[in-house]
Amino acid sequence: MASTATPSRDDFAALLDEQLGGADGGFEGRVVHGTVTAIENGMAVIDVGLKSEGRISLREFMRGEDDHGLTVGSEVEVYVDRVENADGEAMLSRDRARREAAWDKLESEFGEGKRVEGRIFGRVKGGFTVDLDGAVAFLPGSQVDIRPVRDVTPLMDVPQPFQILKMDRRRGNIVVSRRAVLEETRAEQRSELIDRLAEGQVIEGVVKNITDYGAFVDLGGIDGLLHVTDMSYKRVNHPSEVINIGDTVTVQIIRINADTQRISLGMKQLESDPWEGVAAKYPVGLKTSGTVTNITEYGAFVELEAGIEGLVHVSEMSWTKKNVHPGKIVSTSQEVEVMVLEVDSDKRRISLGLKQAQRNPWDEFADSHPIGTVVEGEVKNATEFGLFVGLPGDVDGMVHMSDIAWGISGEDALALHRKGESVQAVVLDVDVEKERISLGMKQLEKGAPAAGVAASSGSLRRNEVVTVTVLEVRDGGLEVQAGEDGATGFIKRSDLGRDRDEQRPDRFQAGQKIDALVIGFDRSKKPNFSIKARQIAEEKQAVEQYGSSDSGASLGDILGEALKRQ
């Protein structure tokens, strides 16, 4: 009979190491399978193949309030924290096992970019904690929703999807986002909805938000922009004048940008276009009325009817008020009469005139104040060349410095009058096109020739040689009078003679009589004379009458012969 050797203590240790794989059998820090051997005192006794069993609180297995789901013989996965504690029992954890399993699963899903399911269960600084089936993740406050959320209570303890943004197993950190899931879902819904929409389609939506430039309308999962200019054909200063938040509106899809997924909407497109046939309805020259809707630096907009506005440019606002802000002529909501000046149906523009709807005040003045009429007015302004006098009809007339007084220079005559002074004058001329009224004050002096004699009586004609009397000698020429009581005029320095020596005003004296040619009339119908022109005309006449230089006679001979025969 063979003898059986009794195993030594070292042999038992070797067998145990072989069974457990070393000092701790490789069990510590691992998730292993175990079997429930007993349930007692709120604890589950579990055998994982170590020399001693371990205990885990039934709370770690709870699936409901009173349901742990365990019976003797149930197989479970547990985490081995230590092979043996001070009492000789294995230190086991079901929660830790669940967390480890969760980390394995999460790492796999994170690598594949999948969404994970979790529950928000607590608040921490800067965000919230999320249970991902045993693993705890951090949800930053900015990642809860697309828009800021004031109350997160409805989202607490509710299973919902999250996207893992970052995870570090060594440090035990996981960062998740609920917002990323919502944005992705929303983008998918937007794409599906955009595929069902088409430009020109009429659809209903709910006004979600209003801004200064328009309103955002919810079309059932996607927003479209209803710009303020597309709300109505009439002027809309602010969208709130037309719609309110929460209103259900019918809109037309104007444009769809597939790249940016932006949708432009319109309401006025569903109305009849008031600009159709506008040129026939508002022909050029038509006088009509409208309401001032807006005033700018460059003019005022006038609404002729709903959706039809025209611009009265600042230059077309008043006959007499120049360089004045439009707001000083008209006011918003004022009813005004205007004239249609131009219509551009393609550009949807109508040019209007405010002053054209009223009679031209210079026309009116000319009708009521013929030449020779005596008027009275206030000196509005004194310039270096004359006085501006305010006249009836809100127009101004000008008294040239040469028409202020007889016998003194224009500069001295100007010095006799001041701004604000009331003066009398006679109307010399009215030029409606140039909007000018010429007045004379010296013509009212006793013995002065009647206004307009030279122009209206026909006593003086262009190219006529007349004898004039020197009234005043100036540096620039001579102030002269035709005949004894004829019209006064002027001979410029350059017209005093052909030679430079003859063009000196100081060689003439007041009261001297000289012959001069009428070369024209100024804007106040005063004649202009020229000695030089008379000399040239006489020379030409002599050449034509007595011969030419080609016949052998000199110019001196011809002029001498002509003088002998006179």
C-alpha cells in the first residue's frame, strides 16, 4: 500500500495561490460573477469563489421600493474591493460593479458617437449631475437646453438622451450635453420640414418673437422671418403695429435657402398689389391729396392711398422757403395737396411736388403788380450790390444800388438804408422763370423818369446812337442819362474808347454830353451804352460808304473825306 504524504502548510498556500491566481487571485479591483447563498438581515451573502463569502446591502440591488429581485442561487455581478477585510470577509459592491460596467459601455458608445440615456438627479456648482446607469456625469448649465431654462424641475429624474462631450476614466470625469441632442434633433426636423415646403406656398404659423426689423414665425418646428417690409404695402414703422406675439398668421414662403435653412416669409404678397396700373391712376400733372407719413432730411413721404407713397423732395416743397428742413414746412399726419411730377412703376417710386399744387407766387405777383406799380416793404437784407425788400406773397424784390437814389454813388446810397427799415419802391421788372423782381427807389423821386420808359415806350433801341449826359463819374465807368429826362444807364470803363488812354473815366465830367451806342439792356431793362461800339460802327460805315483799303485809299483818308462831307 502506497503511503500518502500529508500536504505541508506551504503546499496549501501554493494550491490557494493557484486557485486565486496570486496573493489576491487577481480579484481585487475587478468585476466578477457571484452566487447568492443566503439573504439575511437586509444583506445578500454572495460567494465569488474566494475562501470567504462577502455581504452586500439589499439596497444596492433595489429595482423598486421593495423589490431587490434576489433569491438564493441568483447570479449577480459584483465588484471586489478587497479579498478579505478585518473580519475575514470579502469586500464586495454591487454599485461599484454597476459603475464599472457602465463605464465600459459608455466608453464604447462615446467612441461610436452614440447618444446615452440618463437621469438628472442633482444640482452642483455650474450645472447638474446625471446618472448614466451607475456612472455619474456632469451636465453644464449651458448644455441643458438650446435656450436658457429658468426651472429645471420638470427635467429632473426623467430618462432622456444625452451626448457625451468628454470623458476621462482615470479621473472619473464625464461631461454630457442635452443641448447637443436637441440641436441635432431640431436640425433633423428642420430638414424634414424644409423638404415639405416650397417657395410660393401659403402656410399658417404662430408669431414667436418680434424685433425692430420683423417677426419670427413658427411654422411647426422651424422658424421663418417675416421682414417688416413684407408685412404690408403701406408703411409700417414697427412690426407691432401689424401683429402681436402669439398671433396665428397666414404667410407666403418667399425664399428658402437650403444651405442656411433660412426661410423668408411675406404677408403683403397675399394682397392685391396697389402699384398695378398706378401710372394710369396717377398721371403726371395730376393734383391730388395725401397724408404725410414720414419726414426726412431730404423730403417728406406722402401716402396717396394704402400702399402707395410718393416723395416730395425738399426742393419741391416751397416756392419761397429755400434750404429749410421739411419738418418746418409740413408735419406727420398732415393732409396736404400735391402734384404728381414723375411715376416709375418698375421702381415703385412717385415724385410729388408740394409747391406745384399752389400758384407760383412770382406769377401771382406779376399779375397783381404790373411794371410801374408802387409797392412798400421791409428791407430784409442789404448786400454790396443792393437791397432785398420783402413783398406781398412772401417774395422778395431787389433794389440795385444804382436804383436807390439820384446824384450819389451806389455805395453811398446803400449806406442810407438798414435792415428792418420800411421803404417804398416801384416795380421795374418781374422775371417769373428766374424768380426775380427788380425794384427802383430813385424812380419815385420828384422829376424822375417813369419806370420802364426805356424798355416799354420804345424810345431807345439796340444799336441806336443817342446823346447822353454824364450824371456821375466812377472808377468803373460813367452813370449817364439819355436826353433831358430819359432813362439812365451805364457806360463801362472798357467801353469809353477803343484805345487804353481813352478808357479813363477821369477824362469826363458830370454834365458833359457825349454820343454813345445802345448795346443792350440789363435785367431791370436799364440801357447799357458804349462809346467804343459807336466808334467801331462809324468806322465800318465809313469803309462801306467811301471805299476800302484795297482801292488804294488809306483809312485816314477815308475818315477825313467822310468828315468833310458831313
